[in-house]
Amino acid sequence: MHNLKTFLRTTLFGGFLIVLPIVILLMVLNWMFEAVTGYIRPITNLLIETARINEFVASFFALIFIILIFFLVGLFVKTEMGKLSFELFEKKFLAKIFGYRIIKETVLQIFGEEKNLFKAVALVKLFGNETLMTAFVTDEHSDGSYTVFIPSGPAPTAGFVYHVKKEQISIIDIPVDQALRTILSLGGGSKKLIEKYLSSLQ
């Protein structure tokens, strides 16, 4: 009887561990789909009214249309004329909008090939005790002090900028994108970060 209970419990728990991530994934995908379809609602409504198709098919074609626009814009800016045109438009209009540059640099840091926003990963003793905070170095000064950005998980673009003395900071030799993943996962995967810190103390 005990073996039967153990078998049922472990089997049930094993199935739960397999099914739950799938359910969560489907929930996330559904949330993303609803968020995207909300933004493309005008296009969807236009397709429904003109082509007489159901909402799901209209949303699918509207999404394909948006992806096509991304592709065409990317194709255009790969040309010399497109690149110059966008740089001019960015300089004259977009760069003057508050917050545009930091949003662009953050997006490029996370998804793009440019790695110039965060110079290094660090652990900072911000409060003068042994509490460590994950930080990203954004500037280094002539007196040896640093300017760091400490994000508020799980959103890597939200947080605070601090100017700290060199005694308060330990530069950690790990890739920036790896440290960003620990922010997105609310600290999950920080083992490598701490191991690097501890090895630097030896």
C-alpha cells in the first residue's frame, strides 16, 4: 500500500512538473498574442470589414503585415540611402524625444549586436554592509569611482543610477547578457555571479 501511494504521488508530481511549464508557456503565448492583437486591432477590424473573414484569420494576416513592415524597414535601412535617411530622421526628431535614446540603447544591449550601454557587470555594496546588489557599470571616472545602473527585476530598464566609490564595487567577469538574464528571472541563475565574486576575494 505504501509503495502504491509513493508511486501515485511521484507519478502525479512528475506529471505536474511536466504539464505546468507547458501551461505557463501557453498562458504567456496567449498573453503575448492578445497584447499584439490589441495593438493591431485597427488593421484587424479593417480586414474583417473589407475581406469578410473571422477575427482570428484577420489577426493572423494583420500580424504577418506587421512582420512584413519590420522586414521592409530593415531592408530599407540596409541601403546607403535608407541608412542616411534614418540617421537624419533620428537626429532631427527621435533624438529630441525624452527617453528615446536610453530605450534604444537598452533594446540594442539586450537584443542587438551593439554592446556599448553597459561596460561591465558588478556587485555593489551600496549600503556599506555585506549586502550585494547586481549592477551594470555605465561609466568610470578619473578618481576611480564608478557610475552604475542597478535594475529593478524583472524589468531591466527600470532602476536607479548610483555613483559609488571603487571600494564599494567589485567588477565581475561574466557577460552582460548573462547578468541581465538573472534580472529577468528575479535572481535565478545568480550562482555563477556569486562564484566569480567569491573567487575574486581569494
